[in-house]
Amino acid sequence: MSRLTRRKRHTEEEIEVNMVPIMNMFLVLIPFLLMSASFFHLKAINTSAPVQGESVVSDAAEKNRKVTVIAEIKKNRIQLTANSEAVLNEELKKLEYQIKNEKQKEYRFDQMTLVLQKIKESYPQSDTVIIIPDKDVVYDTIIQAMDAARYSQTSPALFPNVVLSGRVG
């Protein structure tokens, strides 16, 4: 029995695990995994969602006379209309504009900004534009419309509240 115990001890002593290849593998694997990890940046665009509610006309609304501009981006034009509780329908009809594309897909956002400036001059308390794009309108066009509604070269903040909406009905 003494021989068997000597053999077991001898064989146990001879087993040596070589950890160098595993350590080398992790040494290469960890930087590779860190380099291949996708670190992406999220960008946010400040918008709000339209809310449907009951309209209440008050004396304060008569004094402020705000309009909400609705910009519908269609395939070949931008259609601007206005909506308000404090302004008469005859006045709102005068604020309807259609800006047709010069070419097939080039929208005239400079013309849109000029029209919005005229509306802002007539109703300086107004601060909201609702953008309703068609389903064929690309993302970049929507962003350009939002920028054209917010900023102008002559005034710093044209319509700061831009609401992105879908077609209702």
C-alpha cells in the first residue's frame, strides 16, 4: 500500500496546469471586445405631442390673439394654415399659403420661413407650429422644416414650440 500512496502523490505532484495560454487568450480577447463594443450617442429633438381638449374662450384669449400654425409637408408642396380660438375664420383664411417645390423633391424652406415671419409679425404672441408630414416625407425634410419654423435670420426665436403630429382622420 505504501507504493500506491507514493504513486498517487507522485502523479499529483506531476500534474501542472499551464495557465499561460488562457491568460494570453484573455489578454487578446478583452481589448478586442472593448474595441468591438458599439458605443452610440443618442440625439434628442425637443417636440411635444398635440393634445385634444375642450376650447374655452376667455377675455385674456381675446387680448392675446394667438394662432397655431399648421404646416403640412406633402409630396410636392408645403401647405400652411392657421388655427385659433380667438381669431375669426375670415382672418384665418388669409393666413393659408401653399409653397410648391421648385423641383421634384426640393422644398422651399426659406419661403416657409418668410411666411412664418409674416404670421409672427401679425400675431406676436404666437409660438406654436404643428408639423404634419406625409408618410412619404423623409426624416431630413422633417428636421429642416422644424429648423425653419424655429429659427430665422432676422429674429432669434420664430416659433419655439414645434409639435410633430400625424394626420388625424
